[in-house]
Amino acid sequence: MWIGLAVGLLVVAALVYLTVWSPLLDVREVQVVGAAPDQVEAVRGAAAVEPGTSLLWLDADGVAESVRGLPRVATVDVSRDWPGTLVVTVAEREPVLAAPAPGGGVVLVDATGFGYRTMPDRPAGVPALTLPPGMLPSPDEPGTRAAADVVVALPASLRADLVEVRANGPYDVAFVLTGDREVRWGADADNERKAAVLAALLTRPGSVYDVSTPDLAVVR
């Protein structure tokens, strides 16, 4: 009996040593998944996992919170791949608009209205955002958020034709489609209904499509 007890204690002691003091479960690699090549090292740097950190006791929530602070990162998931790999999976923000940057170039704006990246030129397929003078894109700026909401509400076929979105505020959104067609959207409200009405109206010839009151839509 005593021999069995001693063996059991030795096994427990060995397990404690392996999990607490042994380097067996130390982080040997931080694997980054989902980030663009130019962001991989930025994600590793934000994760800030010190050499010798135990994978068992590592604060995964803290790592995720740090990585989430990178402007281009939308979501983060941190998981463990035993015995020594920390996996950081990110989803980067996707641009829905591009606004002029104060120092030149453009600021890419995601679906939440957040301006997260400055680039020299507007990428192909990303419509321009025009705000009132002096306004910068932000989730707290009503025009930005309204413009982003409207773009997201449009079906892919219409979004592909977007050239410019003009947002003077949440009640005054308009945009330009290819072919110099102007759409007067009005308020950031009833977006799905307005999108459906607009799709039908665009089958008619015209240069101005007013769906600000979808039940009384007008083509001129």
C-alpha cells in the first residue's frame, strides 16, 4: 500500500513539475493566421509573448486584447496548440469607403465607419467618401456611419457600380454610380427597401434616381 502511495505521489510530483516548472509547455512559436504578410510581425509584436512563458498559464484574453488594438484588426481569436504553439487568428478590416486623408492619400473606412489605414491612392472597387469640409471619418461622425450603413445595405451588383458616396449627415446621403448616375438616398433609414426600389428604378433610363421616399421614388 505504501509503495503504491509513494508511486502515486511521484507521478503527481512529476506532473506538477512538467506543467509548472518544466520548459515542456513553454511557448516556442506564435503562429499568426489570417493576417496580411505585412501584418504578421505586427501581430506577433502586439501579442508580446515573452520567451519562457508557459502556454498553460498564458493570459489568452490579454493577448487578444493587445492584438485587437492594431488598427487593421477587426477580430481576434487566441488558442493553444499543445505542447508549445500559441495560435493567433485574426480577421482584418475590409474597406467599404475611402476618404481623403489630411496629409494626402486616402483613409480606408470599414463597415463600422472606422478609418483604419492610410494609403497613397484609393484602391480599385472602393468608392470615395465625401464628407462636409473639416470632417474626418469616424464611427462617431454621423455622416460616416450613415454612408457606411448605406454601402453595406446595397446588393453586391449595385455596390460594384459605386463611384462616390456623399454624406452631409445621417439624413442627407447621396451617391454616384458609374455612368454619372446620381442617387439621392436621403436618411440612413429603410435601407433594404430603398436598395430594392433602386434596383428596379435603374432598369429605366435617367440621370437622377431619388429613393429618399421609397414609396414615391422618382427618376429624372
